[in-house]
Amino acid sequence: MKSLSVVLGAKSRVLIILFAFSFLQGIVNGIWGFLPIYILNLGGSSVDIGVQALASGLASTFMQLAWGRLVDEVGHSLKMTSIGFLSASIFSIPVIFSIKPWHIVVATALMSIFTSISGVASVIMLADLLDPKHRASFMGIYNPIGFGGNILGSLGAGLLIPIIGYRLVFLLYSLLNLAMATLIVLGLRGEERGNGAFHYFPVMLRSFRELIEGFRALPGVMRRGGAYTRWVLGISMRGLGLAMFGPILTVYLVRVLNASTVHIGSLNSIAFGVRMVSSPMLGVIADRKGAKRIMMIGVALASIYPILSSNASDLLQMAPIFALNGLFWGFINSSWLAWQLNLIPEEHGTYAALLNFINGLEWAIGPFIGGLLSEHLGIKIPAALSSLAILLGLSILLKVPERVEGRKQELK
């Protein structure tokens, strides 16, 4: 029987570090998922949730073009990834001590400027470390490990918040981000690829200069991207639909169905449990049958999720709907990276940044739009609009090929 390192095309030590990283990242994401609930707890509204997502999303999104250019020119994707998580550890402290919704808006926006570096760098880090032939299979294991962490983080936070409060639970988020930054730097020492020495402050200062150049180059980058640019647009339109529904669902759960943090943690655990179970097999299928068809099924399932959620009359009905959430994300997550790297042009950092910029922009404005619509139109009409946006994304993705022939799949 082949060892896991042979099956997944990476060294055993590297796999252990990456899987541990995925598990910890899942825990912190599960904990941070309660930030919108915290905003409501401080007296905020669905609009406040949308504004927070908009501010932090825009701050992160606008930096993506700069980070992409820097990763292409400087390399050192491991160090850049670790800087993102170190920044999350440091800049989450002001969020923890916020006492008003607008405090959280400002603090998370500042935090996102510096944590955004890991958005591009982590994709390049994985591509640097993995055999192209085994990426979907790897993600089929890597993602479920993260989902297991998310179950632990979400369920644990839901149980702990009523006992010890939001601040101590969010402090755990800060400590785990510090642990991840350390794990990447020390655990993967010797795997780094870069052009010369890496110095933190010069790179950070350079990022703000590259931001302007990134915007100037954006039209040309999109024209040269071809099929990859169309894929980005389809993925991003799907993201807009899902992002619009985020604050709508939060308000519906808390204020209509009277869900507690324990209920929300349990529902999230169902979703991530389904993701964890389904993703390994879906990753294998994506490697063998093609990533596009797996992604298409996931986006199609996602399009019915807002409609079903907005018509649930109690929390019990929400359980199978959250299971559907886990299933469609399982399809999408297991095929995402493989399809992206089948299409991405040679300037990998720049084009990974293009995805993060446009998709991030949709995830930034989506919650703001959804929050405003839910305040004035209730739940069902905005949910229907969310589904329509996802279907539009699906129609764009259907026209994108499985791969671009003749394009190198190795990242240098």
C-alpha cells in the first residue's frame, strides 16, 4: 500500500505541518464566525454587520493586488503567510476590547490591511509545496481537517461564550493565530523559495507602493487572463450571492428563530461535519473526472440554499439545510484549487491576487447589500436575489474550460 506522502505528492514532514496548520486555521475560523453575533450582542443591526464586512473586506481586497505583485517578485510565500497570521494575532486585540459596533468596524478594517498578505501567499505556499498531479486529492484531505477544526472552534465557542464571555473566547483566537505563524516559520524551515533575503518592514512599505502599480496594471492583467479571468468573474458572482445572504441568515437565526450561540455552534458543526466527510472522496473524483464538473454541482446546490434557509420555520428544519451548506461547500472546496491552477497564467502571484481582489470585493460589498435589503425588504426577497446572483455565477462558469492546454502547471 502506498504511503500518504506518495499518494499526495509531498514529504511526510510537510504534510504533517500543513495538516496541523489546516486544523488550527479551522478552529480560529470557527471562533471568528461569532463576530457578527458579537456585533448584535453589542446592540448592532444587520446594517452594522454589513458595514463591518464591507470595511474589512475592502481593506483586504485592495491590498491583494500589491501582495500578488510582491509574491511574484520576492517569493518567500511561507514567510508572507506567517506574517498574515502574526498580524491577525496582534490586531485582533483591539477587536476583543471593542465596546461598540463601530469600534469593531474600525479595528477589523485595520486588521484586514495586514492580515490580507496571507490571502495570496497561502495559495502560492500550497502550490510551491505540492505535486500538481495530486492537488485535488491533497485538498480532499486538507480541507476536511480544517473542517474538523472548524467544528471544534464553532461548537466550542458556542458552548464557552455563555460561560466565559466573548472576550476570553476571542483571546483564544489571538493565541492560535500566533501558534500558526510559528508553525509555518519553524515547521517548514528549509522549504522556503525566495529571491534573496526577506526583510519585514521594507516589504510592508513596498506593498503600499505596489498597490498603486497593481491598480494601473489591472485592466491589462484581466485582458491577458483569458479563460482564467472568466473563471474569476464566475467565482466572484457566486461569492456575491453567498455574501449577500450572510447577514440575512444571521439576523434570521438570532432574531426570528431565537437561536442561541449553542444552537448556532451546533448548526455550524453539522455543516462542517458534512464538509469533512464528503471532501476526501470529492477530491479524488475531481482529480480523476475533472474539477469543473465537481465545482458546477457545488455552485448549483449553493443556489438553492438561501431560498430553503429563508423558508425554514424553526431550528430543527435548519439542521438539514446546514447539512446542504456543508455539502455544496464540500464540492466547491475540493475542486477549487485544482481548477484554478489548471487555468492560471504564468504570473501566479498576480493572478492569484486578481481572484482575491475581485472575489474579495464581492464578499465585501455583498454583506452590506444584504444587510440593507433585509432592513427594508425583510428576509425572503433578499434571499431570492442571493440565489439569482449565484445562478448568474454558475452560468459564467459553465463557459470556462476545464484547463488551458499548453500552460505550465508547476509554480516556480
